[in-house]
Amino acid sequence: MGTREETTGGGRLTKVVSVRDVWKFYGKVEVVKGVSFDVDEGTTTVIFGPSGAGKSTLLRCINMLHIPDRGTVFLRDIDLMKAGHKLNYYRSKFGMVFQHFNLFNHMTVLENVMIGPKVVKRISSDEARLTATKALREVRMEDWSKHYPSQLSGGQKQRVGIARALAMDPEVLLFDEPTSALDPELIGEVLQTMLDLAKEKKTMICVTHEMGFAKAVSSEMIFMDEGVIVETGSPEHFFTNPTNERTKRFLGRLTELYGRHENKNEAVAGKK
Amino acid sequence: MTGTPHLPPFFDTILSHLAFIIEGLPVTLSLTVYGMSLGFLLGLPMAILRVYGGANGRLFVVSYERVMRSVPPLVLIFVFYFGIHTSVFDVPGFLAVALALGLCSSGYQSQIFRGALESIGSGQMDAARSLGMGRLQAIRFIVAPQALRFALPSWANELATMIKDTSLAFVVGVAELMRRTDYVRAATYDPLIPFLLVAGIYFAIVFPITRIAGTWGREKKRLVVGG
């Protein structure tokens, strides 16, 4: 059950998301095997680990894009497994940013960001336009409103992806390897946007291998392998004295890659 | 033909044949519009049911498609025109043909839209759902609009097929292009020229459509690129 029951300093922080013993199978394959952790309001949690560790699946279980096979997720005090028909509504409280951006190709940048508030929150087009413009300004993409996704660079697409999530005014932002499909020279602008959001005290859960980002803003890091949490702790803990052998080995390999940044784009390989 | 003294009267005849035949064009075109519309209105929901309707939905739609694509349209026309006409109520030829062609087409259009829906990556659905949209909202605002663009070339080919298939209406006495051509044949005892003329008319309508469909088909990739 709950691995960490200790109270957070002074109790000023409230838990926004509580993942409780989440399991997910694909057929007979166990992808996520009993994961539990909490996320405090205004903090950034970084999840990392080798590919196939179940990180993305876990992230998709958090907003119930994949329904867990066992366990549950709480959004504040709401048990999402018992949300029933209100699940769509609660899901809108999570903003999600995808590895391959998943922008709506038939819509302009502005429409991409407007459609969520318009359809889900049922606000007027004028209001939605204001909301969307504000979100686009936050990611410095307001000058590209009339462009289509196919006219943008990867970094710009991802910033629009972030704006689309922000426009719903979510309680939590989920990032699913937001930079791993980007050319190295485009990663910076996306990371900068994420850093800005972290500084604004947005609650964020990021699956990423950007250790610089993790070091700078995360309050908790989670190392996952083979569907379980191997080790959790602060960035200081991970970068000074990780205890687990597997963690050490993985971090070692990551640092190796970080020496030569251009090797990071393993996932670029022409998807979409 | 060249240089014969009969040239002027020959052209006269052809022109008057053409003028008579072409009066069937509005009928041919409206049969096409009704048939395609019915095929669309049935085919699109079928495709959605097939892709998103789970195992039962898929089974239902696959069976439906099999039937509709296996029965010759002429048989369906007779079912409506003779079968239902005599036993239940009066089905005019025009309606019988529109229904038959529409049902047939729905089997094909369902296939076209299924392929198009499946070609839209699951990431689009994920992104829509992550914003809080329900499944139907995601289909309506995100997946279907893109799928319809993707389906356009195949759909235009289906349109071309439909235009040609409306000539079957000839058998139940609907005065479309083919029927009127046959009137000319019967009146003039000329078995060749009227049919060559109507072949030319069909060609003039269908050829541009298949050409445009071909161009769209080549550009299809451009319609769906981006991320």
C-alpha cells in the first residue's frame, strides 16, 4: 500500500494526485505492476526509466486514458475508478502533452487550442478564442495562430500541444516524453516552456529523460523499471547517491548520452 | 463519313438524338445524388460502428457489408420494384433504383470510411479524449473531419461507379440517359450511333471525376501529414 505516509513539511502542500497500487495488463503482459505515489500541489514529479518500463502506460492510467486493471487514482479526493459518467469531466482536469504532439492536423493552431474549451467546457467561440490566445502567449506561439500544424517545426508543434493542454486550465499537466521526438536543436524551446510552467507552480508529472530539467525543477523523481517503482527520491538523492544498482546503471548510461547531446534523439526516426 | 454528301443531315440527326438523350441527364444525376446520399448516411455510421463499436458492432457491420457488396444492384432494384411494389405498397421505379443503389453503395462507402477512420492515428483520439471529450465528440470534431478528407479520392471513385450504375434504372422504365437512348434506338432502328452517343456522355461526366480522384489520391499523403 502507500509507500510514503510521512507528512510533508508543515502540511502546507496538498496532494493533487494519488496513485494507489495501479496495475495494467496487456493480455498476459504486466506492464504496470502495483505502482503507488503522490503528487503535491505545485510540484514537478519526473518519472524516468528504460523503455518498456511502463512509464507511458502509467501516465495514461493517471488520467484514465487507459483504465487500470487494478488499483485506482485519486484526483484530490475523487476516486477516478468510481467516477462513472463524470470521468470525461475529471479527465479534462488533466492536461496531457504527447511525445508525437498529436495536434489536430485539420485545424489551425488557434483552433487546436480553442476546441477543448469550446467543446468540453461549452464556452462561446469568443471566450474560447481569448482563452486560447492567452495560452498561446504563454508558450510564445501567438504569432502562429493561423498556421496549420504541418507548417510548424517539431518544437513549435510541441509548444502548441502544451498550449492546448493549458487552455483547459487543468489541475495537473502530464508530459509523455515531450522532447524525445524532437531534433536536438528544438528541445531547448520546449524545455524552457516547461521550466516556465514549473516556476509558475503548475503541478506537473513528466515522463522524461531530460535530467537537466529534472535537476532544475523536480521535487521528486521516480525511477521505474519492468513495471515497478525501483527508487524514488529528490534529484539530489539520485545524482549524489542512488542506492539501487539498476538506478545507478541507468543513470550512468544516461550521463554517457548526455555528453553527446545529439545521440538523444533515438525516437526521432520519422514518426508521423 | 468524310466528304459524303450526307454530312449535314447526319450531323442533324446526331444533334437531335443528343438533344433527346440529354434530357435524361437530370434524372441520371438526381439518381446519383440520392444513391450517394443514402450510401453516405448509412455507410458513415456503419464505418464508425465498425471501428469503434467493439466486437458486436464489427460483426454486425461486416455482415451487412458482405451482404450489400455481394448482391447485384439489379437484384435489389427488382426486389424493391417488383417484390415490395406488389405486396406492400407502390414503389415507383425512381425510388426503387435510388434505394437499391444507395444500399449497395452503403456497403462500399462503409468500407471506404472504415479505411479512412483507421488511417487517422490513435494519437488524435487520445489527444481529444485527454481534453475531456467523450468518444462521440472526439469522432465528430477530430477524427471524422480528417477521415472524410482522407476518404475523398475513394469516395469520388465510388461516385463514378454510381453514375454508371444508374443506367440500370433503364430496366424499370426510369427515363434517365440509358432509357432515353433506347427510345432513340427503337424509333430509328439505329443500333449503334445512339449508344455511342450515350457512351460519350457518360465518359464526359465520369472521366473528369476519376481524374480529379486520381489527383486527390496522389495528394492524399499531404492531407494527413503533420503531427
